[in-house]
Amino acid sequence: MILNDVLRSVRYMLDLSDNKVLEITKLADPNFAIEKADIQAYLKKEGAEGYVECSKTVLAHFLDGLIIHFRGRDETVPARPVEKRVNNNVVLKKLRVAFQLKDVDMHRAFQDAGFPVSKPELSAVFRQADHKNFRLCGDQLLRNFLKGLTQRMRPVE
């Protein structure tokens, strides 16, 4: 999935301003070099003037910052290094942790999006990559999860 789409979806879901997205991104690492103009460029539609492709590093910092924003930082444990390889599985895992979602909540989000997922199918996405039942999270699966989660977080009135 295009990383910009993930950033845009989460921003819309939580109704975050550009400054708040920047603030959350810096929670993972206050020394991470990113400016408000960068965030604005990532949030533009593909093909629009000034559009810049979001890097995996930026999205990883944003997702880690989102976890800290919602769950807080545990000062007794050393900070985990920011994920270097971001794929759909990592995005799904980090969103699950940030929003403290259980399997039931995940299934409900998929159901809300009109994309029911079986228990084995969902658990395969969260397995270690070297496990025999591991499954890559496809773009459609992640897109529908974001859609269902958005419907739960921002219900249409």
C-alpha cells in the first residue's frame, strides 16, 4: 500500500492537524528531522503539485509515536529502535497496539468495512515471518481495516 495513504487515513480517522501529526511523529524520536512542510507534502494527493512520497522511516516514526501518544511511554524499559522495514503487516500490528485492539475489535472493524476476515486468516497476518502459517497482509486487507476502523472512530451522523 502507498505509505502516504496510511498516513492520510490515520490523520483523517483521528481528525489530526498537520501540527499534531508532526508532534506525534516526533514522540518516537525527538531528534528525528522532519518539518511541517514535509508532513503537508506527504498528505497531498498523488499527482498534486508538491506531493512527496512518504518514506518508510517517516511512517515508522509516526506509528511508533501514535503508540506512545495513546499508551504512553514506559520509562522503565529502554526505547525500542524504530522499525526499519515497514510493510502492511507491520502497519497493521502497530495500529493494533496503538488502539489496544483485541481480535474481536479487529474482526468488527473488518465487518464494518464489509470485508469479513476469518480468525485463522487474521492470526496468520500477525505471525512471525518464518512461521509456516505466516501470511503477508495485502493492500486490500489493510485498506479495508483502515476503512472499518475509521467508521468506528468517526461514525457518520
